[in-house]
Amino acid sequence: MNKKLLCAALLGGLSIAQVASAQDFDDRWYITGAAGMNIQDNDRGTRNAPFGAIGLGKFLNKNWSLDGELNYQNPKFDDNQDANWSQYGISLDLRRHFVTDGRNWNPYILMGLGYQRSEEEYLLPSVLSPGNRKDGNLAAKVGVGIQGDLGRVGIRTELAYRADFDDSSVAAPKEDWFGDVLASVGIVIPLGPEPVAAVAPPPAVEVGCADKDDDGDGVNNCDDKCPGSQAGQTIGPDGCAVPVTIDLKGVNFDFDKATLRPDAVSILNEAAEILKRYPDLKVEVAGHTDLCGKDEYNQKLSERRAKAAYDYLTSNGVDAGRLTGPVGYGESRPLESTPQTFPACKSEKNRRTELNVQN
């Protein structure tokens, strides 16, 4: 009979634990409840009886848990079932869980130490019968079990041996201690909200020079040959500042003249508005001539043309501090090559002024 009860309890708990998910480390407090069969030591002369237990516990880490547990059982004597014999107690149980990731159940062993109190009725040859013994004593426990996790609750199936150091038994006066077997199935109910798993930080991404642009000029550090570019500069593909020329197309001059024509005035007005719109832009005002005439004469003529444009811009609201010059380049920078013989040398495109960006 005892073997059948043991097998039924263990197999019942095992079948439930096998459908449970793997136990993860959860540091919440939990309450436990268990029910099972207390298989009594035969020397007591008592029958086997069901028992119940309730407890409070906590996982100390992934593999160890500690529970405090109250238990109660009320077996009857074999010879006199009207006489009462009951027992209740408290124990502190340490469990070592053998956790394997990905497994839906985990075995454990347990060691416990506690206190058991017995209440025993016995017959007296007097009118005072029955007598009543109440006594408490130390108890120790060892056992094995299986624990699984059903999500919101866990489940345990357990087989334990409890040594009850009761040396005052009236029914068995020659015994100093008794050994009982406890087979049970229980639940584990965590308290509080489920802990949120910590999110691992994203792996550090190594950033190379191709991903950096320290001077913010739009050219990565690997390709940047001029890492000290200044804001507002026009930057080439190598990261270096490149000269930019604003050709004032239409600001041309009559042959051998430095006087602004009406059509040139309207273009210079637009240039003045652009310079006002971009106050950080600095430009050089340059004048040019065609290839006709002597170099010395053309140099002076180009300077007069540059000054005509310079004076017009400053008189129309452009700060002179933003203008370099006026500078004359004579016939040294033609836009189109022409013979130097007259009249083929007369190129209107070469008779011009330019604004050369300086930053």
C-alpha cells in the first residue's frame, strides 16, 4: 500500500512538471502550498495519513532556493482509532536545483531543519483517562524532487524523509526518534509583477575614418586632405577649399571703356541682393580686358572696370569689409582666346568683371 501511494504521488507530479517550461532565475518572493501522504514510521503504531503544508520562499540565485514551511498531519492509531495523534511543525528547507537551459523541468535535492510538535492521547487506568501528551522536538529532512514552471505558477513533486527526534512517545517509549516518508505535490506562486529581462546594449560599432567628418565639410576623414576647413568655404572632393568665381555675365563694358552700361547695372543689383542675403560671403571684385592693346594699358583699364563695379556694390548696401579689391587682371585671364590683331581681339566676353569667392 505504501509503495502504491509513493508511485502515484511521484508520477502525478512528474506528468505535470514535464509540460512546464524551464525554470529561470526569478528573485521574487513566492508562497507554496503542498498536499501529500505522510507514511508513518511503523514503530509509532499509527496509520499513514494525508498532510498539508504552506510556505514562503525565494530563489537565492539560479540554483538555490530557501523556503520556510508549516506542516500538519493527523494520523490515527492502529489499535485505537478513537484516540487522537496529531503533529504540526515548521521547517527551513534549502533546495539545490539542477537547472539546464531549454529543459522544461529541473530536478533538485533538499535539506531541511525544523521543529515538530506532537499531541498524543493515551489510555489511563483511571477516571482521568485519556491522558494527553504534548511535546516538541527537533526534526531534520532530506529529499529529492522535480520543479517546473507553468508561467504564472510553478509546480513541485517531492519525496522526502523526515527524522523526528521524539523520545517521549507513550505508544513507543523505547524509541528515541522516528523516520517518516513524505510524498507530495505542490504549487509555487510568485508574488508581485514578473521581472522584466534586462535589454542588452547594442554591440559597439567600430567607426573608421570613412565614417567621420571632423571639420563638417562633407568630406570624410579618409579623403580629406585639408582637415581644417572653415565654415562657409567652398570645398572640393579632396576636402580643400576651391576658388569660386561668380561671373557677372552681362556686366560687360564697351570697347576701351570703364563705364557701367544700363544692362550691367541691373545685374549688379541682383549681385548686391545675393551678398546681402549671405552676410558671411566674402568676394574679390576683379576686372578684365580683351586682348587688344598693350599690357600696361589693359592693366589700368581692368582696374578702372573693377573699381566701377566695387563702387556700385558699396553704394548699394554691400559692406566694403566683405569686398577685396578692386583688383585688375588686365588681359591675363581671358575667357576665350582670340588673335591679338585688331579687330579680332575685340571679345566682349573678355571685357568683364567677376566676383571671386574668398571663403
